[in-house]
Amino acid sequence: MNIDYKITDMHLDVLKEIGSIGAAHAATSLSQLLDKKIEMLVPNVSFVSFDEMFDLAGGSERIVVGILQKIEGDLSGNMFYLLPLDSANQLTKRLVGETSIDFHNSTISELAISAMQEVGNILAGSYLSALSDFTQLKIQPTVPSLSVDMVGAIISFGLIELSHYYDEAIVIDTQIIVEGSSSVDGHFFLLPNPEAYISLFRSLGVL
Amino acid sequence: MDTVKNVVRVGIADMKIVKAPQKIRTSSLGSCVGVVLYDETTKIAGLVHVMLPDSSLGRLESFNRAKFADTGIYSLVELLKKEGVNPNSLKAKIAGGAQMFQFGSKDTIRIGPRNIEAVKLVLGRLSIPIIAEDTGGSRGRTIEFDPISIKLSIRTVNEGTNEI
């Protein structure tokens, strides 16, 4: 599985464009779910070490809600939606109208978990279907899985496959901001498996 | 200030050694395993943050040895020997190897338990006794070892800190 081509700035720009398209659709879905305006920052595409990747998400020990979906099909990889516990609380309360939900608790209700997983499903679904329309590649997300834990513990799970061969990874990171909150409320992390770049770049005519 | 200066941090797929009064720490172990090797006489300790069980899974000629259980632990022992530690006096404490998510591909399924098994296999081959462990489960762990008290403190989300 050697990569027999060089990833240039042009390729990174293409990935940035892909991240923009996907995240714009996901932000629209989130905005409809919440009936609030969602702002999305221009994606950050970087070639980073694993430790640097944790820093992108706020530091390896930061506690977040992480929803992971594996991606299969012509494009394979991992996709994370990471958000602060307070944001997850607000999001689920708004969606299911249940005020007792608290992701700070050590036991989180099944309802909260499935509501949050459904959010992940909707967001990843719109992100990836936009990507699929644009590239004409078949991309299927698996059922989402949720964990409330440290950033490093969560993201490293998505690095296992590529870490067999690499010590760095390309991450397409899009930050989103919900109206009325002052800080970044979440990150989409798209981590394509290295072999996926070939099909991706080929489909876009840049390889 | 002293506390900051005296704690050496080890990143993912990384290894380092310290001498008392320095402590050594690695954060947010998920399916990864933190292996501490220590010598009570010299008060020197090493920590490797292992990500994968077996280096034969990585098919590159040059690779980061600290990433794999087999090569990582052997390299750490070599480092400690260079500091004058007698390998026969080494003891181990280990933590990590959680299953963070409930699904996986053939590479990721049971990756936490497989990392633990691999670490134990290598320590067994080297005849290094495991004095204490906190492994498995589904929680991430941040660990810190003090070569003076020879305690490994383990912090998990919602469950506070405990020492082994």
C-alpha cells in the first residue's frame, strides 16, 4: 500500500474544497435540526502527527463527546464529530425535550446516547452524500458509535489502521459555531485512509 | 513550577525515561497501552505508549519502534540498560487497552485487548514481572509514574484518580 505519488498543495486545496462542500451540507442539516444559524469556518487541511491532531481538537486530555462513523465504499476512512459536553447537552435537550440529560454524568441515559448518535448520523450523512455527489464515489457511513472521553483516547481509535504504515495523517478539520455561543462548538474530523486518496484524487481529475 | 518541570511527558507512539525526582506521564490512553518499566535501586523509570500489538503488521523497513508492543518494549529496555539499569531488576506496571468504541474492522476489533496480550507476551519473554495493572474496560486513562513511591496514578473521566 505504498503511495506512489506526492501530495502537493494542490491536493490539499482539493481536500479543503471537499471539506467545505461536505461541512456546508452538514451545517445546513444541523441548522434545520436546531432552528438556529450555524457558522462554519473554512476547513483546515493538514498533514499532522498524531499528537498534533489531538491539539487540533483542543488537546489530548480535553473531555468531549465523540461520535465515530467508519466510512466504507470507494472512499474509506473514519469520521468524527467532536463536541463539548455542554453543547451536546443543549443539542439533545433541544431535540428530545428531556431536561435531565447531562453528558457530565458518569451514566448517560440511553435516550441521550441515541439522540446524539442520530445527530451524528444526520450530519455525517449530509457531509458524505455531498461528497459522494461531488466525486461520484460510493461512500457509505456505518452505524455511529458514541464515547464521552478524552480527545486522545477517542481519536486514536480512528488512527489504528493508518498507524500501521504512517506516523502522520491528513485530517480535514471543519469547526462549527452555533449562533449565540462565543466559542467553537464542534469539529468534524474526516480522516481518509491513505489508499482512499488515490480514488479520491482520480475521481477529481487531479491524479 | 517545579511540578511542571519535573514531569516528563510521553506522546502517543513515543517513549522516554526519567530519573527520580522526575516523574513520567502519558495522557489519554484509549486502546493504547502505557508500559512503565522501573528499577527501584537506581530509581530510573521508562514509559512507552504502545499503539499496536505487533511490528510485523507494519510493512515498512524503517518505522517508529515505540509504536508497537514488541519493538517498543525491547527498545525501552535497551534505553534503560544504557543508563546503567540491570535488566534483571526491572519491574512493570501497565495501564490502558480499553475498547473505546463498540465496532471495528479486522484491524481495530479488540485492538485494546490485543495490545494488552501483546504487552504481556513480550514482558513474559523478557521475564519482567507485572507488579500492577489497570487494563481493559471502555474508559480512556491518563497515567503518571513516580519512581520514588513507585506508584502509578491513573485518572479516568468521571472516576477520579486511583493509584496502583
